[in-house]
Amino acid sequence: MRESSHLSSVIPLAGTGLRLAVSRGSETAGAQPTAVDTPRGAAPETVGRILLYAARTPDDGLVEHLKSRGWSVLVARSAHEIGRLIKPATICAGLVDMASFAVRDLPALEASLRQQQVGWIALANPERLADPTVRRLIRHYCFDYVKIPVANATIDYLIGHAYGMMNLCDADMPPDTTAVSDDEMVGTCEAMQQLFRTIRKVANTDASVFISGESGTGKELTALAIHERSPRRKAPFIPINCGAIPHHLLQSELFGYERGAFTGANQRKIGRVEAANGGTLFLDEIGDLPMESQASLLRFLQEGKIERLGGHESIAVDVRIISATHVDLEDAMRDGRFRSDLFHRLCVLRVDEPPLRARGKDIELLAHHILGKFKTDNARKLRGFTPSAIEAMYNYHWPGNVRELINRVRRAIVMAEGKLICADDLDLANFSEQQTVSLAQAREAAEKRAIEAALLRHRNRLNEAATDLGISRVTLYRLMGAHGLRDTSSDDKADGKSPSAGGREARE
């Protein structure tokens, strides 16, 4: 008899993902595993379906049956062989014979079962199912399981279901999101498309660029994208966070110093401006720059030369300045905290970074991208997000923008106990109307509704209601108390029955 566990499907993601590549390394497509020839007469739709069969002692009869059904069967006799046969870019079904592996092989086998591109079906005998480790592996990593012995046709049906589910999961993920590198910007909304167009335009000029936007929106990624598309792309991109360096050290960090310029200056140091010669200098949080450093930076922008601290030589430096801040510099200029002449030097071209809350479907797109990137942080195979999680992400205001989304999804990946991330995992349950309900809560609610309906049908006659529910009168009375359907304070101490709950039945 087959016993199965049922999984919820991944929530589909509407729309296709577009991205702006910033810095892409070499890409090598994973080689396809060698598959056996498809037998004549196989259905056209089954051609090319790959099955990884893991067993210490493979069943030759089962292998031949699966080949006759159009499966390209790859046989692995150890966990090491499983890892060698699995290719990152290949979706396949998996059949693992838990009964054939020794207990000492299970830790190594777990690493193979974690592979996200394989839909596993487990075979196990009753003795092996009693092992807690095996039960955990099946529960966390397998679509289904079946007790052996079992008919070959049943196995064929189950692996076909697992293969189909894996293809659905692959289709639900935004195209190429799992292949996006760390330095790529993902977005489909009009605001992001406008940002991509602006980046391409300003990249071809050498004028200073000012990037405005809230904290956590990805201003440094935008600056890097501009650099990578500019004629300076082969030269250095040097970032410096003006707000993270103490004010008394900022001058030396920007312009460097000579040996003996101050106590502890044992050798010459090249500053960030000079290090970026020929390339791009990114000044993040420029609004936190102290006034004395603002004067030095303005002089450099006007003359194109610097002087190291403690030195007297003027050094010509050719850099492009890109600056960014979350501070409203117009207010800062009115308050006298930022020089207006420096602002106009920095803000020749302006780029406005959209906040996450204004990016619509990009919130879901980014969440799937982050999940695909970090899902190996959880041993379970996470399939996506529940409807309540998606709803909560759209309802939330995201004051921390993309940085906060990354942090929440990464935490949810680690803390999630199911195969789908819910609003509770994101710590956003208050922003979803679809409140998550545990299995125990659902059972309790259904039990209470059934008791209420039976009592209503039989006008609170406990004997008849208990018979209708298939339980004893004592059990029904106890459940009524547990669900708050009787007044426990008026219980009859003599026999433990409540007259008010049973009426005539209580006196029988």
C-alpha cells in the first residue's frame, strides 16, 4: 500500500524579469549528463526526461521498465556518484532507494538530496521508515515516498509527478534570476526601466553624477553600473563611504599623506582619489562630508590636482566623480551644512533611485531572486513564498528598501520550517489579511465546528450527538469543555456531568 506526503505548489510569479548586468564573469554552461538512448516507440513528450536512480544494488528490471517508458536513466551506487551526475543546469527526477543504503551512508546522502534541481521520490521498507534520520530526509527533501515492494507502474507515475513539479517550479521562477550575479540590478517596473535608460545615457559622458535616493535602494550598484558602461571601465572603481570614516581621518583617506606628516605616518600612503586615477571615484553619503573636507574636494574638482597631507607637490589626477547620499542636500545647503558651489560641481547629472515600495511587482521578483541566491542556507528545499507572504510584502512600507528585503528573506530562509516561506517567517504577519494557520489550529477549528453542528442537529442531546460523531458521550463532554461549549463552573460534582449541557440526557 502506498503512503504519500503532499506538497503545496509554488506560487506563480507574474511577469518576466529584466535586469541590468553590471559586472559579469565568465559563464560556463553545465554539461548535460550522458543518457541512454530513448527506445523506439517512446512517447514524444517523454524524450529527454532524465532520471537519477540512486541505489547500492539497482533493480535491473526496474531500470529496463523505466527505459521503456522513455526515461533516460542515470544509475548512481553511492552518494559520491550522485554528486558527480547532478548538473546545476539540468532539471531531473530522482529515485533513491533508502533501504539499500547503510545508516553510515545517510549523512553523505543528505548532501545529494539537498540539490534543488532534482525532484526526489524515496523507496523504503517498513524497517527503514522507522529510522528517525530516514524519516527526516524524506520529509525535508522528497516529493513523495512509497513502501517496497511496489509495482513498477506506481514508481513510473510518482517520478513523472516529481519531474513535472520540478518543471513547474522552474517555470515559476523569474527567467535567469538564479543566474544573476551579485553586481546585477533586477527590475521590471517602469521606474527601474527608466533608471536603466538613464544609466546608459550618463555612462557615455565624463561629467560628475549625483545619485539621490533613500538608504538601501542600491546607489552603489547604480554607480558601479555607470562605471562598467563608461570608457573608464578598465580602470579602478574606488568607493568610499564618507559617513563611515571619522572626520579627522577623512582628509588623509581621500588625499593620502607623506611620511612624517603626523605621528605614526611611517611611510607614504596613496589616498582614494589618487588610487582611482583614470577611473571612477564613488563618494557615498557625501552629505556627511565635513566642511573642511568639502573645501579640499571643491579645490580638487576645480583644478584636477591634489596635495598629499604633509606634502607640497601638486599631483594631477584624472578621475570621474560619482556621489550619492540619502540626505536632502538642498535642505543642507539652506542650513549651511553643505556648500552650494560643491553641490553644483557634483550634481552635473542627477540620477534618482526609486524606493522599493514604488517598484510594484519588483518586490516579488527581488524576493524570488534573493531566495534563489541564498536558499542553500536552509537544509530544506524551499520552493517559494505563500500567498500570505506575497501579500505582506506588497502591503509593507519597506523603510529599509532592498537592503531590508534581503535581510528579511535571508532570515526567513534560515527560520522557515515548511517548504514555502510564510508571512510569519518574514516577520510580516501583521501586514497580511491571510493569517497563517498551523495544522493543529485547523484541526481544532474543524473539530469545534463539527461538535457545534452535531449539538445543533440534536438539540443538545449528548447521547445522540455523540453517536452521530462516532465518539462516546464522555469524550464528547470532555471536548465540549476543551472548546468552551459548556459552562464548566456549573458542573455536577457528583458525577462530573453538567446539567446545563445535557438537559434531560444529564439525568439519564
